[in-house]
Amino acid sequence: MKQDEEKSQYNESSEELKENYRKVQALKPVSIDNNRNITDQKEAEQIFRNLGEVTNKSDGHNADFAVQTVGKLLRHKGFEYGKVFESAGDLFINAQKVFSTGEEKKEGHKEHTNVKAYNNHVNKVSLNGKDYYIRFTTREEYPGRKNPNRKMTDNM
């Protein structure tokens, strides 16, 4: 099968997208109020290493958490991402898959020929009485290419 034909399977129909969004809206928020606010990068990286590979219940997608994303998350302003680290595995496991996209060619960006799809899963958390949506973007790679079985969480 050609690479373009494989990618086309990731374009969900509008009905599938609507259903997935309904499922996301129906998610009960997971309280992270009592989680520690981890601000030490080394500690957060170790938490991600210890998680290993986790499997999402909504679609069976496997992912491991990329240690290199920790610094980006810690620098993010406007939300206490440090409270998410300890729950990240469970949040991904129970997240709802929303949509997937194939690798898109963009001018000025190197094409990732090993990327089969980017999968987006969403969960809901509550912090200080407010609900927030946490999105997990994972990369699915073609078998037989660089890191053939590795699916990596790129961001939250």
C-alpha cells in the first residue's frame, strides 16, 4: 500500500469527529488539586521515564512519554503543568481519541518520512474549581523505519 493511501485512513469522517467530541465533553474531570506541583525538571523527567509504555483504552494506541517535552511543559505559563506529571499516565490511558492526521508537507519544514500519523487524545482535569482539557499528541511511525514500534507523546 502506498504511503499516501495509508495516511488517508486517518481522516475521520465528520460523524466520527462529532461522536468523538461528544465523548470528550462527557468525560468526568479528574481532580489534580491534591497533586504535587512538580517544578524540578529532573524529577519530572524521571516520572516520564518510569511510566514506560501506556495503552489508551479508547483505541488501544500505545505511547511512551518523551522526556524532552518536560522542559517545554514546565515553561508553559497559565496552567500548573507540574500538577499533571504524576497523573499523566492515567490521564492518557483514560483519554478519548479525538482525531488523527497524516504527516503534512510544509514549506520550510523537513518532512518526517517515518511518521505515519499524529494521534490526538483528550482528557479533562479540574484544578482550583475549573475544568481544563489536556491534549496528548502522539506520533505513530511506520514499521521498519527509524524506531519502528515507538509511539511517542510529543506534547500535552
